[in-house]
Amino acid sequence: MKPSSGKQEVIEEGENKFTVFLKSAPESGKANAELVKLLHKYFKTDVKIKSGLKSKKKIVEVGE
């Protein structure tokens, strides 16, 4: 995850590994909320952050 990058983009880096660029700053959960919203739009299913709420590296659950 790359917060405060000025763009929104999801780039697949390999199997089950993505780099996500976000416009929001990592404060008050804004970047995490933007991440979930952007990944929901990208994968067209529910997305949940499983670990890494305060880290740039996160594990997310896609779908249920």
C-alpha cells in the first residue's frame, strides 16, 4: 500500500500480491477505508483487512 500517492491504482505484482496506490493520507483510518473501497471495486466482491491495520503491508480477505 502506498498512501498519499496522489492516484488510485491497483497493480498485480504476482500471484496474490498487489501494490495499491491511494490518494488518502494514513491518518484516522482514511487510507484503510480507501483501500477497502478500491479493492472492492477492483475485485467486485467484499474485502476485509485481516492484519496490518497500522502497516503499509496488509493481509486482506477477498470474498466470503
